[in-house]
Amino acid sequence: MRDIHNGYAGGSGADGTRALARALPPLLVVLGIVWQAVTPQEITGTPFFTAAPLVAAPLFARWVAALFGAVGILAAVLLHVVGGRVTSDAAAQYLTTELATIAFATVLAVLIHGVVERARDQAATARGVAEAAQRAVLPAPPARIDGLRLAARYEAARTDTLVGGDFYAALHTPYGVRLIVGDVRGKGLGAIETVAVILGAFWEAADSEPCLPALADRLEKALIRGAERRRAPDISESFATCILAEIPPGQHSLHILNRGHPEPFFLDAAGEVTKLHPGEFALPLGLGHLSAQTCRSDQWPFPPDSTLLLYTDGLTESRDTAGDFYDPARHLEGRTFSSPETLLTSIAEDVHRHTNGGRDDDMALLAVSRSESLQPLFEGWPVT
């Protein structure tokens, strides 16, 4: 891989843990039987029989939890009878106490199951609302724009939520195809609100601003206005890193403006990977007022059969069990991909292998490739 400076970021581990947890209730029943069979008469397996339905309550259906309690009661009775322990009124009273304990734990398990199910339903409803909100502000880009092929992918760090602050968009404008990939500070619905502000400003300004620095200024002003409307305690805490890219019509080049975001990768037709470092580093959106420096975009060649990969730090900050960060270039170097979608699928699968299915941050990916075999979708934009 080449590092080039211009001019001057649900899984197999979780599945294994859940399978182990579901095996615990029957294991407890078996341990209770063995324990009572091999220990002295005054020691019983009641603690194991009591724990089995309680453990099963959040993992199985209500009737399964009750079944484990019933099996525990039956096992306790049979073990006392077979072991000859019911030989006196005191022993019978002791057995009754044990059975009442297991029965009480079973009833409690059934009640716990109901509470857990209600909590799951509420969580599912909240997740559905959040997912709908995120899909509304983060629609999938078109698969083709003016001789370009595009693909996007968003993966949340946790499999039980899609709410995050990563975003992407692609838009056909009079100045060419314009792209944005970024990451706002924070997570949850507040992050989605900030994403909506930035993307709304992008969709409005990308058609009218003649250059990427001017477009970035519009986004920054919109971000600051949004923070002021929300009466954020510290406006400087409302910021977002992003990459703005522009692919002009009829040219084999692209322009990139980096506002504090991880540098994109460029893949040529031979499989060589280049990391596109900016000529000048700029502050994230929302923090531009802290510097008097004027942002400038960089120009790069973008020949046919090449691909630009934009991503958020959830990709490069994914760690394996040893704490080592994921290096996309190691996976991409020397390889070619039939389409942007194939590229993103390959990266996502490799990240899952690297992290064993667990990540600490969301990951958004946007890939765009140029292919002269594709005809432009918009008249007057010949691909040369």
C-alpha cells in the first residue's frame, strides 16, 4: 500500500454465549440430581432445582420455565422416595418445605418472564422508531450515477440497535457527483438529529455551492445553527468529522476535502491501494471557527476501473482479541473486486473475522467506482 500526501472506521461470540446460557437450566437439573444422589441424606439438590426455572425465565418461553420447575419438583420427590429419605414425619415435612421452595421459585420465574417480555417489546418498539428515523435521514444512495457505481453499508456496533452518528450521502449536481461520509459526536437519537441537520444542508447546498470548501462552510453554519436551536450547553461539543468528495463530469479526476476524518482509500485497476492524505489538515465541522486557516480541497486522478472507498473510524478502530486495530489495506492490497457492493461485503466479513463479531463503534462504508462500460444516466454528461 502507498501512503500519499497531496502536494504540500452481532456475532459468533454472542451466539456462543447465548447457547451456553440456554444449556444452563437443564445442566442445573442434572447437577441437582447427581448432587442429591451422591451426598449424605441431609444434603439435597434443591438449590439447583430452584435455580433452573429462574435461569430459564429470560431465555425460554414461559411454559419452558414452568417445565423446569415441574421437573425439579418431580426429581426431588423421586430422589427422596428412592433414597428412602421419607421415613418420618420430620423428613416428610422437610420434603414439603423443599417442594414449596421450588414451586415458589417456579412461580417467580413465570412472573420474571412476563416482565422480561414486556421490556423486550418496549425495546423492540423503541428500536423500530429509531431505525425508521435513521432510515429516513440516511437513505441508500443510488446504485448508479453518471457512469459511476455506488454502494453503501451501515453496521451498528451492537446487533440490537441501528442508532448511531455515522452518515453518508451521494448526489448528482451540476458540478458532478458529490459524496459525503462523516461521523457526528455522540450516539442515539441526539446524534440522528445532528445527522439530519448535516445531510439536509448537504442536499440543499450541494446543488448550488461551486466548490467543496464553500459547501463545507454551509454545512458548518447549519450545524452551528442546529446546536443553537437545541440550546446545546457547549456548541463546540457539537461537531462532526467528514469527507466531502466531488467527481466532475467528463473528467478522470476527483476532488476531496477532509474535515478531520480518516483518510479514504483509492484502489486502482491493478489492486494497488493508496491512502489519500490531505495536503492540509482541517478541523471538523463545527470547530472551524477555532482556526483562521482556509480549507482547500485536493485533486486526485480517478481513472476507469478504479474505486474510492470512504469510511468512518468504526472500520479502522475495530480491534481483535489482542487489541490490535483492523488495517483495511492489508485486506485490500493486491485484490480486485467486481463491484463496489462486493468490495464492501468483503470488508465487512473481514472485519467480523478480525473482531470475532464484536465492535465498540458503528461503521459506515461508501464505495464508488468508475467504469467506462456504464452509460451515463443523465444526458449531456458523457464519460470520456
